[in-house]
Amino acid sequence: MKNLLKLEELFLLLLAIYLFSRLDYAWWWFVVLFLAPDLGMIGYAAGPGVGAVAYNLLHHKGVAIGFYLIGVMSGGQLLQLMGLIMLAHSSFDRILGYGLKYTDAFTHTHLGMIGPAAKH
């Protein structure tokens, strides 16, 4: 099941890359912005609760798809770009085993514990 879910995430990543290729942005924008959703980690400076909310907001696929669709409907390529970067990044994170965060600790995700807290 774990590999099947990773395969699903890979296809979502590839979809985001394909849809990005349809926008009028140079590829370097994708490379430069790919890690931008991780700026949500700054919220952890205010504590794990605020950090989890900030991180999850920038890594939630529903939010990403929402930005993209609003961009499509309004003709706003910047919103489409934001949504696709968020989708691509979040899918890549899920492939690596990083999930949405619980409010108790950064290492506690919906996919299990990460980092030194993970039990193998």
C-alpha cells in the first residue's frame, strides 16, 4: 500500500509539472519556487501549534488545487503557478514520507513520525 500511495503522489507531481509547462513561465521559476512552501516552517518560531497550521496551509493539496482553479477561472497565471508549486512540492514531500503536521511536534505527521523520532 505504501508504494501504491507513493506512485499516486508521483503522478500528481508529474501532473503539476505538465500543467506548469502550459504556463507562460520560464522553467527556472519552477526550480526556484519549488521549496517555497517550506517557508511555512517559520511558523514554528511561534510554537508547534502555529507552526503546524502555517506548514499545513502551504502543504495542503486542497489549498493548492483551490489556488490553481481560481487562477484558471480568473485567467490569473500567478495563482495557477502558486497552486502548481504547492501541489508539486507537497506531492514530492509525500513521496519522501513527509506529511501534514500535528500540533504537538514537527516530527509528528499524518504519515507517521519523521527524523530521529521515527522508529524503523
